[in-house]
Amino acid sequence: MKLRLHLKLARSNDIKPVTRLFSAIGKINHAEVGRLIDEKKVFVFKQKNRVKAAFSYSTLGIGGFFAVMYIRKLAVDKTFRKKGIGSFVLRQIKQLAQVKGLTAFFLFSLAKSQNFYRKNNLKNIWRLFWWSPENS
């Protein structure tokens, strides 16, 4: 039996669990998460209707010309780490960036997460990681 994983746009009832996940990796509040959700800039992975992973992003530049996706937050629930969910989310981010015509995405990493990003083929510039379609 193959497990089918899906990311979905976050909804207003996801504000609390997404804020909890994002707060574990940096300062953020319910209002900011709610705004990002309203702007359709937050995606979640759920299991049994519970948010287990989420990411938020912003787009910088002009799509199709030179635009990049800034990954604001990417978090996986502690109980789901080391199970491939983070790698799945990164693959979905890459696909989303390509669909939107973006040339790359970048994010800042916590020091303890750097090996995860290297394992997923992101170029490292200190604690900043880049991906572009040519690197896939």
C-alpha cells in the first residue's frame, strides 16, 4: 500500500496549529499567520485532520522574468521528523516554484537543520540555501 501525501492551502481553522509549528523555529503570532493564510501563502500537510508540517512563502520580483520564492517558514511536527515529510515538502516547494515561473527559492536555516537542506540538494551560502531548476 503506497502512502499518498498531499499539501493543501492552509485554511483559517489552521491558524493555531500552524502558529504552534512556526513558533518552534522563530517568532510569529496568530495575526501574521492569519494574514499569510488569507493571502494563500501557507501550505500544510495534514494527517487525520491534524497539521503535521507547514510552510509559508513570499514572492520577490516579477514572475517569468526574474522572481524568487522566499521560504519564510518551513516546519515539521516533532513526531514526524526523520520520516521523509520535510523532504516531501521541499519537493512540493520546488514544484510550486516552477509552476509559478519562479527562477529559484531561498531560505534561511537554523544551524541544526543545515544537514537536512544539504541532503536535499540545496546550495549552501553560510546559513542561506538556494535552489534553482538547473540544480534539480
